[in-house]
Amino acid sequence: MRVLLIYPYYTDKIRSKDRVEFPPLGLLYIASSIEALGHVVDVISFENPSFEIKLTHDYDIIGYGITASVTYPMFLKINPNLIGKSEFTIAGNCHVNIFPEKVLSELNLDKVFVGESEDTIQKYISSPDHKKEIIRGSNVDINNIPFPARHLLPDNHIYLNNRIGGQLDNAISMISTRGCLSNCSFCAVYNKKTIRYRSFENFEREVEFLKYSYPNVSGIVLLDENFTINNEHVLGISKVLKNYNFPWECNSRVDTLNRDNIISLAKNGCAEAKLGLESGSMSLLKKMNKKIAISQIEDVMNNCKMYGLSIKLYLMHGFPGENMQTTNETIDFLERNKHKVSRIALYRFSPLPGSGIFNSHKIRKRNWGDYTIYSNDLHWFGSDEEYEIVNSSYVKLNNYINQTFKQ
């Protein structure tokens, strides 16, 4: 069989940087799982919903990777030109996980896949049918699935620029875990409350493969939701990357970044740990269900400074309850601790579909294309007066960050 997988090359720029977006590793894992059965797979991206996707082959199956709700309107626009161009049409990924019935109906598909689908897609490919159906997967053994089929994309979609502390080009993204144990109310991650680890041997085989398949690779971007949950895992993966002389970066949380794994990161080439701080206001952190305290954050930052680990903070502005007072609390926190921080990324609140806050009656529902976390100044909640306060306080925080920190 010949299978075509389509995903949106969505460029939602932050500040003024022009960066290559992360390749869709989830879709590439699906592609490699299909290839493992001996089928032929093509992967293409589209950046403009008016772009005419010209099929160069006859396909048995066309699959949509709907990577975020904000990209769903793009699929609604291209879908009429693709329905009927293959025997079967399917879809999966983030938006499908949240709204499987709607996607199945609105796009008139044969199947939609919910959850991890490396196993279920193989079963389906072996005997496809036209019964309209939601196929739900369960957690797969991430040590027994093929590496992502990066070879199906051009190299300039695999190599990443301005990464590894914002300093390097030609970095490549990987994962060493799947899942997240946290339950922040703004987060739309599907695999919550579970975590699975790749073995060090499995991870090293992929690193070695990347070194020889992509000779220009300069470093590794770990995309794990929270890399620092398990100290033993942190030490083992860190040593693998150190052995290959790759600088690298990872995502972490304050409540898992302890002294031992800070030392492991610092000694083994981690150029930057990125912390989802979100706010310097304790009242907002409680509303977000972050389960961290300001004193705890400052202790972690002190240890990072002591052991030479650079940190980047992710901040979110505009969560319900944000006002000038909470913004001033964040600015005061940053001013006290600015010498411990390398970089800051500031995002604006968006009630992402699939998050706990999305279903709140206080949030104004909008078109799917509005659910972006970058250039988002929309009126999501509260009165007009509260909205104006949120906007003016954002300007104050943004100006402070631009004047104080490198981006």
C-alpha cells in the first residue's frame, strides 16, 4: 500500500526570531510504524490552507496529522480537495484526541485515531475498512517502536536553528520519555498522569543513528514534557549525550529539578534547562495548579546558579486572575532573581482545547484559529475593564523583560 501523511507547517513566530519549527515527531513515529510493515509512506506539509496539494502518486490511504486546534481550520479548507483522492482517509494527533467525534463527522473520514497509535495504525493498515470509527490506542512500549521516519522530510525541516540556548543551528529534536505527571490547569498535554522511559541503550542507538545520518547535527533538543522526573534517567541520558559530545537542552519543572539532577545536567553538557515558571505571583500559581511555591523556585534557581546550569524561564501572562498587582509581583520576582536567569520567553494566555481551563464557563469560546499562545491579545474572560488591565499589565511586563533579558 502507499500512504500519504499530511501535517501543517505552522509558523507561529515568537518575537522577531525566524526559526524552523519542530518537525512532527509523533507523525514521523506513525510513518515509521507503517513502513515497518513494508508499506510506502510519503509525508508532506502545507503552510497555507489555500495551497493546492498536488498528489504525485495514487494513494491507498491519506492521513491528517492535526497537530493543534489552531491548525484545524486549515484541514477544513484543504479537506474538500482531498476527499475521494484515496481509498481511505484518516486523522489523528492533538485536536483529534480532544474532539474525535467532531473531526470524524466534519471531515467525513473513515477513521480517527485517539491516543498513542503506533500499534493501532499497524492493525488498521493490515485490514482497512470504511466503517466510520474512533480507534482508541493505549500506551505503547516506546522501546519497541521504530525511530521517527525523519528521512521522509527534507533536511531543512529536521535541522533546527537558534536552539540550544538560542546559540546553535543544525540541532535535532528527540524524546527520551512520554507523558507527564503534572496536571496544570492551562495545559493540553494528552498523556497526563503517566510517564514512560526509553532505555539508555535504545536512546543511544538513535543518537548514534542521528550522528551518522545527519552529519551536520550540532546538538540535541529534548522535547520531553518534563525530563527531570527521575534522577537515574536524567543521569543515564545525560551521559549518553556527553559521550557523543553533543550540547543539549531540556524541559523541566521546579518541583523535579533537585540538586542531584542539576549536577547531572551541568556536568554532562546541558546548555540550558527550560523551566515552566509561568508567573511570579503565588496567587496565580495556585490558580494554575502548578503546585510550586516562590521560595521553592528561588531555591532551585540558587542551585542552578551555584552549579553552573543556565536556565530559561517560560512565563504566561493573562491567566484568569491576572491584574496589575500579579504582574507587579512577577516583575518583582524577576528583579530579585535576574542574575540567575539566562533567558525568558513570555507567552500570552490562551485557553487551549483539552486543558482544564478550556471548559470553564468563564472563558469565551472562539474560532479554532484563535487558540494561539504567541501573538494573542484576545479578550478571553472578564469584563472590558479587566481586559484593558490585562493588556496594559502585559505591556509593562513585556517592556521590562525586553529591557532586562536577552531573548
